[in-house]
Amino acid sequence: MGSLLSVRQCIERTPGVSQLLIALSAIFVILLTLLALSLGITIIFQNAYYIPIILACYYCQRKGLYFSILLVSFYFVSFLAFFPTVEVLIQALVRALFFLLIAVIVTHLSEVITREKSRYQEIFLNSESGILIWERSTGQITEANPEAARITGYSERDLTGMGISDIFPDRELTDALLSGGEGIIRHREGEIRCRDGTLRSVIFSSGWIDGIFGMLTFQDITEKKRAQDAISLSNRKLNLLNSITRHDILNSLTALLGYLELSKELAKDDQVRTYIDSSLRAAETIHRQIEFTRDYQDVGVKSPGWFSVPELIERQRGYIEHHGVRIEADIPDIWVFADPLIERVFYNLMENSVRHGGNVSRIWFSAEREGNNLVIRCCDDGKGIPENQKKAIFNREYFQHSGFGLFLSREILAITGIQIRETGMPGQGAVFELVVPSGSYRIAE
């Protein structure tokens, strides 16, 4: 099968070969017709007409159809000249019409194939990805598009005839590609060796065409990776600088708070003590804000993952029940796709109830589907949240009233598209709802 495909490709790519085959086969059937009819033979030899008719209509389409009409006309006229009997001419006419039907069908199919081939050829030539097609049995590249040539630095002609192993230096990877042991490969990162000997990073996919040819598409991500590495390095340096600066500020702030406390004890004047109290509150606010920058700095730094909601709640149980508040979680084993700081969200919700809910004695969790989404609720039996503050509590400007927890929680959840809202009735307790979109949650059986 592979050799037949190679012959077909050779005919299609070599100018004049198809026309030569058509001409030789047509001359052959003309001579064969004259010889057979002169010997009185009127059957069997007609099958040879299929060869030039199919070749002409396949390679030349409409022109081939016109050529076939001429060839069939010769066939019929030859019978008319050698055997001008009604019975023989009727047989020749039926055969001629059958030849013409075959010619029309082959011409139509060839035109359809040509249109489809032209469409995919345009995709192949104008693709923004490099494309290589190679023969599975040998690993030899048979076709390469312009983008593959641009990325590798080779010309398309140079690539044709090279082996896949000449492009991919990773021996294990090339063995996997050639053997097909991994089946279809999707979005794998690797390296290719360019003409100048340099290695470039690519993301590639591969598959098989009829099990005979392999097709590989790849995109150059070298500059993207360099930019990502540079950004990552810059972020690490900035985080280190922030950590050092924050540490130094907190040390100085701790000393300041200590001196203010001493000054308050030593101060005799009530007005001075009032000023010192204001300074203490301002210093404590600064301390909380600096602590918040440490938490906020970590949002989105690590890749999201899957986390068990019951486990997240259970880890915080000890911190909250220490305040005399009972925690209840009557929910199945729900897993959510979220930033690793999701644990801090559940702590913030429970800590917010304890700190701002009044005489809260119980916090409970529930979950239910709402359309395609999953809604996880955190409820308490406290005083609730006034209607005019339900949205404001998640805003940065509300820090002076509620601290940083709810704003930070909203930012953590937004990384993976989870929304947070408050829907409780004032005076009947707070109800915080986490709306997890479809695809970002799963419920274990």
C-alpha cells in the first residue's frame, strides 16, 4: 500500500507524467482496436478503454471528459467501419454509452477530490503551525509546510527526505512517535534541532493518517517560555524584596508599638494619653495592612488544584470551636478546583462570623446544585448583615470595618471563577454562598 501511494504521489508531483500515461494508453487501445477488429474480434479488448478514460478524467477532469468523448467516438466509428450490422452496432453503442457514463462519474469524483484537496492544501500551506508528514515505516519526512521550514531554518525541499529523528533530538520521543506506542499525542512540550544547530522549544501534537503516514503539528514557544521564565524570576525577586521589606517594617513597628505602650503608662496628661491611644490604633492598623500584603502576595502564585471541602472545613474546626462555636458540616465529599489558598477562605468565613456575628453559637455548612452550578453555603445564627452592606463587605474600602478577610476571599475564589455573595436575612444570621461553576466541582461517589 505504501509503495502504491508513493507511485501516485510521484505521478501527481512530476509534470507531464500523467499526460504521457494518458497518451500511451490511448495509442495502445487505438492500435488494439484496429488489430482486434481486423481479426474479427469484437469482445474483451474493449475493457482496455477504461485505462485511458479513467486516467484522462481523473487527472484532466473536464478536458479528460472531452478527450474520452473523442476516444469513444473512435471506438464506435471503428465498429461502424468494420461491422456495419445492426446487432453489432447496437452492442457497440451500449458499450460506448457505458464508457461515457464512467467518464462522467470519474470526472465528477475527481473534481470533488480536487476541491477538497485544494481546501486542505490551503490550510496546510497557510497554517500558523509547522506541519510535517512522514512515512511510518521509515520515519522519512514526505511533506513540510512553509511554517515548518521557517521554524527549523531548513527549506521545504531540505526537510523532505530528512528523518523525524533529525528534527527531534530526544531519542525516546522519536521512538514513541515512530512506534505509535502513545497513540495520539496532544499538546506535548519538546525541543527541535534547527538547521544552525540550536534547540527551540515547541508544543506539538501528532497522529496517524490511515496508519501509514504520521502527521505532526508544532508551534514555536521559545520566546514565550523565555518571557515566562523572566517574569517568574522577576516575581521571585520582587517577592523576596517584599518579604525582606515587610519583615523590617514589622520589626520597627513592633518596637514602635512597645514604645507607645510604655509612653502611655508614663504619660500623666490625659490629652497626651488620648494622642498615644490614637497612635496605637493607627500603628495596629498599619500592622494589619502589612500582614494582609503577605497573604495577598500569595494569591495566584501557585497553580490551582482540587481540594476536598469537608477536609478544608475540618482543618479549621479546632481554631473556631476554641471560641465556643459549634461547627456542623452536613455535606457530601465535594471537591472544588481552586487556588491553594482556598483553605484561608473557609477560615475567613468562620472567623468573620465569630468576630462580627455577635453571639454566634453555631456555624453550619450545606451544599446543593443550582442549575449547572454548585452552591456551598456557610451559615451562622448571629445578627446577620444589614441589607445596605451585603456588597460592600467584599470591597477593599470596607477594610476599616471588617478587616481584610472577605476581600481576600473574593480574590482567591475569583482565580478559578468561583463567586461569593451574602444572602442572609438581617437579624437571622449571615449566609455566605460560594457559587462554583460547572466543571470546577465534582462530588465523590
